[in-house]
Amino acid sequence: MTKEKIRKPSGKPTGKKRTPTDGQRSKRSTIAVRLAVLFILIAIILAGIALVLLGKAPEGEIRSGVSVGPIDLGGKTADQAESELARFIGNYELTFVLPETQSILGPFNNEVSPVKFDSNIAIELAYGVGRSKNPFVSLVQRLKSATFGLNISIPFSLDETLLLDELTTDLGTEVRPAEDASLHIVVEDNGQYDISVQPEKAGINFDQLSAIAETRDRLRQLSDRPIELTISTELPHFTTADLEPLVPSARTSLELAPRTVRARSLTWTVSRRHIADWLMPTDDGGQIHLTLNQEKVFKHLETYASSMAVSPTDAIFEMTDGRVTKFSPSIDGEKLDLEKSYEILLQELSPDAEPTSGAIELPVTVAYPDVPTEKSNPYGIKEILGIGSSNFKGSPANRRHNIALGSSSLNGLLVAPDDVFSLIGALGEIDGEHGYLPELVIKDNKTTPEFGGGLCQIGTTTFRTVLAAGLPVTERRNHSYRVSYYERDGNGDYMGPGKDATIYDPSPDFKFTNDTGHYILIMTNITGDKISFTFWGVSDGRRAEQTDAVILSQTSPPPKKVILTTDLPVGQEKCTEHAHAGAKAVFTYTVTMANGEIREEDIFSQYKPWQEVCLLGATAEDIVASQEQAVPTDGATTSDETPSSDAPTPPPEG
């Protein structure tokens, strides 16, 4: 017997690669063609079924298979579905069952019902089935409604508190809440009192959370399946044994009355009957003690709070053609702080209170308006930046008219951020066509009327407001001569020279720059002889200060000047100007910015001396003769020295 040697494969190819024969290739090709044809036939059949089952529903009708709760809406129009749903809801009721009784609530079709259905949304959802803009979603909805049906849940709202109240009332004596033991305090008219403890009572109630959950489930399905209520015994929280030890504490509180209570100027008395009504037990982590019923104390305080409250005022902001026509800031009101007042009464009247004498002071807090200043306008304007004022006591009628007209032309103007405000530009044309009246000015050694006399009162008031607001003064010139109007503050008290500004069209002007980063609103007001400007805006935290003006030197006025005139009877004298000394004055203007930067400047004013000027009645011959002999007098007024609207006649001094 010979042994054969078995050779193991070496892992290397030992022969030629096999290739499929022509017969094999033909067989495989035939199978592939048959499978492709079969797939196409199945696709055609499925497409046909889909076209039959999932075709478009008739226009205006809800797709077959769509329902809301137990109501089949397929094939119905929206109006038909609405009627069907309304009829069902009009008869829909919920049944709640106890072992020995039951409660039926519904139908829910009135305004005070605890359940409200939204039928319109349910119908919209039903009609929208298969009509989605998303083709895939629409296809899935059609397939589902055609094969299994599609149920739409009707949207509803449930007032749980009202439902439980109605259910408890309807169940009557079958359910009753537990009653805690309570203190029964009777106070006689003479102040004598008696304290007893009313015993507790156990209650019977149903599982309210479970009842609400079951109710929601039935409403979603519009199901009328009864809801089984679970009954349990409800034990009171406070028992007689808990409250009897509190009787001495109640006596202690009652002995603290009567007490006087005061809020602002309103005063009233808290009596023993009040305390008897307020006392109630409370459980503080297992420690039972007496406190004051907050709800009852609040109700008591509110009866007095209404008579001492100050209602807040909403802001008003109206604009026409870029000018603010109506503006009034909001005003905070006052109201009794109920929370803090309760805490104070608790400290003063509780059994643990330390006996005190005197009235119990109750705090008042701020009542904020619904529309505060900053929310009344699109610029965020909310606070006063500065107030400036001056006084024009003794001004003649035309001067007063011009001041009032100039003031009204500035009222309501808005100054944009970074703008340089020109007072001459803001006032506009100063002439008779624009309502200004002539007022006396001194020109060419004559007293003559000119339109706009008195507008330097506007310039001076604007200057003082700019200083109060801490804004940069871009252009300002003091009067050539001292004018008594501008040496008084807004109240008419003497303050000296140095804080005035003269204006005259076209020059000099008064200008300032709005560098606050926000709009500035100019509001003006005249009360009696006082004119005041208020700049409203948004504060950037700057602080403005100014010293009193100091007179550095004075110059005596020139000798009296007499002007001959035929306008007066011969020999009659009428003085149009009083003498004023010249002066040099200065004050320091300091602005401290929010970042600590300090801007400081000394503002100087130089006033020429002003001589007394009198008119004297004379003949024409006397005037001609005097002119031939006239010699220029030192200090005479020339036209270049009187381009101020307040070079007009200064008022009598004193």
C-alpha cells in the first residue's frame, strides 16, 4: 500500500480565472428584465390604488375618514361641519359619579361656563387634512384618513376653579370641606371681651387633581364616558387642642387696643374688634402661634388708603411739524404701602409685641404712572437738565408783548444732538409782519421805536438756562451798558451785572452746543413778571456750577445829557435814561463731567458807563442855535454801540 503525499494549498493562484459562459450571462439578463417588469407593474398598481384612495377631495368638502371626537365630518362642507359640531356641543354633558349619587355638568355653551370649545379651529384643521402645502405631509394625511381614519381633537379651555366650584355645589352634602378649629372672640361695646374655641369638623372630599385630569381627557375626545370620583376623608389642620393654648396670647393682643394709626395727615383708630377679627392661627414649621390675617388687614387699610392716595399723572407728548405742541412730564403719585404697613401692624399688635405708646406710623410709597415721561416720546426725553429765569418787572406793554411772543416761538423746539443752537435763527423774522411791536431804542442820540425791543430778555434767560444745564456756550455777548432788568434773578431780587446776553438781528447772536448725545426739548413759561426756560433731555451725569458774578471795577457815568426837542412844551423836561455806572464783572462757570473731566472758564462782561439823558422842550430857533454851537460829549451813544434790542429805555430804577 503506497502513501500519497497531500499537498496543502499555497495561497497562490494555481490556474486561470473562470469566466461565465454565454449561457449563464443570458440567464442572468432574463431574470433582471423580469424583476424590473414586475417592479414596474407593482408601482403602477400601487399608484392606481393611491389615485383611487388618495385623490383630491371634492372642492369645499372635508376628506373622507376625518372626524372630530365621535362626529364624522367626511364629505361635509365647512358650514355643514360647523352646524353638526355646534349641535353636538349644545347637548354635550359630563357625568361625575360618586358611590351613591352623580353630578351632570353641561352643556357648556354659555358665557359663564367652565369649558369653552373652539369649533372654528377644529373645522379648519379638519378641512386642512390632505391639503397641506408640503406634498409629503399631505400624502401621509390622505393615506391615514383613507385607511385608518383621522380624528381631530377640538381645542378647548378649562377654568379648573369654576369647574370644581360647580361640581362641589352640585354634589351638595355628599362632599364637604374640613373645618378647622377657630377662635371665637366677642367684643362688647364697653370693650369687654370673651374668647372661646370653636371645635374642628372632619370633611369628605373627592380627589380634585384626578377629577381635573379625567375631565381634560374626556373633553379632548368629546367623550361622554362617566368620570368615577374618588372619595376620601379630609382632616382639619387646626384642632381644639392646637388652639386652646393660644387663648392667653389672644388676650394679650386685645389688651394692646385701641391704638391710633397715622399715614401722612390721615389718622384713625384700630379697636379691639378689629384685632379680634384679624387674629388667626398659623403653623410655622410645626410651631402654632397667632398672627394677623393679611387679607383682612389689607381690606381694612384700603378703606383709608383711597382717601389719602395721590393718583399719578401720565406724561403727555404731542408733535406737529417737528415741534412739540403738547408736553407735560409724568408725575408720581403716593399710596399707602400695604405690605410694609401690614408688617408694622403685625409688630405692634401681635401677642409678642412690646407695648408702645403714641400713634403707629404707616409708610407711604410711590405710585408710578402708566406712561412715564421717557416712554411718552421717541427721543427718550425724561428729565430736567437745567432751568434758567429772569425778571422783567417794570416793562412797558409793548416790551411785555415782544417777550411773550419770543418765548412762545421757542416753546417746544427740539435741539438735535451735536447741533449748534442759534437763538436768532430760532426766533425767525423780527418784524411787524410776524407780530412784534415797536419798543424804544437809543440810536444816533435819539430815542426811537424799533420792532422786537425786549428780546434780550429771551437771550438772557436762554444764557442762564444753558449755564444751569452745563452746556458749552458757543457765542455770547454782554450788553454794552448795564440794564437793570438783567441784574435781577427770576424772583426779582438784585444779583448784580454779569449774567446777561444781548441779541440783535443779524448780530450779535447767542449760541450753544448740544453735546449731551440726546435731543434737548426747550419749554418756556411766563408767570407774572418771571420768565423761565426749562431744558428737558437725558442727563449724561454732568454737574454744572457757577459762582456769583463779581464786579472787578466800576466807572462813573458821564454828565447829564440834555436833548432839545419841539415834542415837549418849551421848558418842560422829560428824562428818558437814568445814569448807570460802567463796570467790569466776572464769574466762574464749572462743569464736571461724569468721567471726572472738569471744564472751567471765567466769563467776563464789560459795561460802558451810561449817562442820564433828558428831553427838554425848546423852540426850533433854540434847537438850530444849539446845534451850531454843539461840541461832541464824552460818552455819547453812537450807532455802533446800540445794536442791541435792549439798548431801549431802561426802566426807572428802584
